Amino acid sequence: MTPTLPTSIDATQQLLEGEGYVADRALATVLFLALKMGRPLFLEGEAGVGKTEIAKVLAAALDRPLIRLQCYEGLDVASALYEWNYGAQMIEIRLREASGDVVRDAMRSDIFSERFLIRRPVLQALEGEPGRAPVLLIDELDRTDEAFEAFLLEVLSDSQVTIPELGTIRAPEPPIVVITTNRTREIHDALKRRCLYHWVEYPTAERELEIVRRKAPHAPAALSAEIVAFVQRLRSADLFKAPGVAETIDWATALTELDAVALDPELVSDTLGVLLKYQDDIARIGTGEGRAMLDEIRRGRSGA
């Protein structure tokens, strides 16, 4: 039996926590409202704060299919919605010509039928079965252009699309839509107005430590605490790209594999490639600044 939608903010928070996602109350509130009101959820924030994971966890918790549209520069309607199977259509035309069945109107009607339609993620999401409508994740929308945003307006407003050869296709039950963006460019207000909006912050130290405990349960408690404190301090530095929560978890897992029980300057320097992804950032932290951060953290923890 498919789980029902949560009936309160607390229930929404528990739903996410049941799948290992530690959400703050503000996020749980906007997610609850999006589900209750049937509105798309627009999540904005730095890369690595867990925006995409929300859609994955929601699909798992509600036992619904997850359909992901990964956005990229140049994404068009054919890749996102549908396209015709031109190869199969040409074969059908040749077979009809060989058999003498060449009535133009009948042929056109047949080759532009659903039999030759290739469904892409958006159309798949709209054709989901009632009672178990999928979660449609439109990931990193800021990588596309304004023309693609305009195409999405009909989908987000009315849960329908128009295919010239077939007409309007409306979802029997609107999918749960989650849109993410890393804010590399501004998304048009017309699209945002159709959604409920939430800015996803980096987690607090307390929440990030709970996330590490859940996702890297074999890491020693003292090591996990030092890792989170170091990453939190690192995010306040002037880096090209601050580490996200995923990198924190990866670092905790990597250090556990090395049988580490505490951080030391050499260990930090040797494993920075797990945490940071740009050489300038690694060079800066690995040549002294990381040691200073570690000393500062330890002084703070000892009360000195």
C-alpha cells in the first residue's frame, strides 16, 4: 500500500528522518505546504547542501517513482518531453508504400500516433498512475535557458503539455515536482510564482553532526565531531568552492577507512582531495591554513 502524504509539519519531518534526511523545521514546513497545496517546490542554494537528495528521499518515503530530468545547457523540449521515433516511422512508410497503402491522411494519422512516441521525463511524469503519481525532479534548472523555462510554465501551472500531433495531455494526478537550482543565474519570476520557494542553507554544526552520525555510522564519535567542526570553519574561509554536506560525509567515510580516530595536520593535508575539489583551495588549506584552523578548533574545544 502506497504511504499517504504527511498530515502535519512534524509528520513531514519524521517522514524525511525515516529515510535518513535530517531536515530543519523551515524546510519541513515548506515541503508540507507544497504537498498539501499541490504546488511545485523550488529549492535554491549552494551546490552540495542536499537539494537533490530531498526529492530522492521523498520518493523513497512515499514509495513513488522518481523521475529525474537532469538539466544542462542546450536542453530542449525533445529531450525533456517527447520526440518521435523517426526510424520506426520511416520503416512504416516504406512498408505501406510497398503494400500500396499510401492514403496520405491515414498514413499521417498512423505514423504520428502514440505507437511512435518516445516519452521523455516530463511526459513520463505526467502519465503516472493515479494514487501513485511520481516525484519529478527537475535538477539544476539554472543550467538551461529562458526558452526552456517558458516551456515549463504550462507543466507547472496545469500539469499538462500540448503535443501538436496528439493534442493536450493532462496528468490524471499531478506529479510531485521538485526543482533545484544552484543560482548560477536568476530564474524568471513567472516560473518562481508557480512554486513554493525555499533557500537551503548549509546545516548548523549540530545538524551536520547528526547527518554524519547517520550516514557514516562507523566513524568514531570524537572524529565525527572534529570533522564537522573543521568543515564548518572551512566554509567561513574564502574558498573557490566550500565543501558541501556530501563532501563532509565522504571525508568521514574516508578517514574511517584509514582507521583515524582524530584529526592531525598531516592527515588533513593528505586527504583534502576528498573534501575540496579545486587545487588552489587544496594548496591554500594544505600549506598552513588548515593547521591553524585545526589548532583553533582544539583550543575552542578545550576552553583555552
